[in-house]
Amino acid sequence: MITKGEHKYFVNVKITNAETRDNKNDITAVEKLYMQYKVNKGYRLIYACFGVVFQNIKISFVPDYIHVFSPQFLPIYVNPRNDKIQAYYKHEPICRSRRVFLRLLRENSKSIVLE
């Protein structure tokens, strides 16, 4: 968790192979994210995605491969098979309010009912 003034930001770190092509990645389960954002009005989540390179048994961080984003500003695509938000780590943010974000999660979730 990072604290900046009155705000607290929860940080989820993800690691990806920097040498593979960009694919959509599972970001988080819709239900868990929805409940956190709905119940806790001060909840702010940030993802920090770091790129690594694998060379035999050596793992190296790629210094210029880091993507930081909030799921609230992701393009919303929910995988109907596992009800997880999927996105590219590299993406253009979409500015939206928390209310709109929660509505999009409700509308795009196929396997659970969100209220």
C-alpha cells in the first residue's frame, strides 16, 4: 500500500515476459474488484507491471518495461469463461467515474449477478 496525503493506494504487482508479443492478460476477477470498489468508497487500486527476460536460469528486469495503471481506466473486456477482466498491459487509459466503472462491470459480467 502507498499513502499519499489522505489517499491510500493498494498496489498489485504483475510480472510479464518482456520478450513475448503483447497479449491480453487476466487482470482481476470482476466480482472481487466490484465488491472492493462498491463497499469501500476510498478504495484505489494500482497495477504495476514489470517486464522480465529469462535467460536459462537467470531472470533480469527490463529497466524500461513498466506499465502502471488503475483498473478503473482500463478498456473493459470480461472473459466470459472465467469472469475476469482482461486487458493489454500497454493501453490507452479511458477516463471514467467510479459509478460508470461499476456499471460497466455489472453489464459485462456474464456468470455472476452484481448489485
